[in-house]
Amino acid sequence: MKLEAAQGRLVPIDDVTTERSTTFKALALGLETLPDRIEINCGLNANQVAVMIEIIDSQRQMLYDSLVAEFSE
């Protein structure tokens, strides 16, 4: 393993964890602000925004469940 790490074929787990965390935080922020941005830019009404929030929340939960399942194996 030391040889593979030295050759750049292995990445330290801390680097992977940090990168994943940064990526998912950016994704979460984008999803969190999406309904407001679309409401403002496209003129959605309150009901449309509520539906969008439900869909985004559902997708976020599915992603979370998938990641938990992947890392608990």
C-alpha cells in the first residue's frame, strides 16, 4: 500500500472524507436555495414552490439513505 500511495494511486481517507464533505455541502446549499431562486426567476407561486421543496427533500433523503447504506456495508 505504501508503494501505491507514493505512486499516487491511493488517496488518504482523510482527503476523501474532506472532499466528499465539501462536495455534499455545496450540493446541499444548491438544493436548499433552488426553490427560492426558481421562484424569483420564474415567478412560481407558493403551491409550486411547496411541491418543488417536497421533491427536493425526497431526493435528498434518497441520496442520504443511499450513502448510509453504502458506508455501512
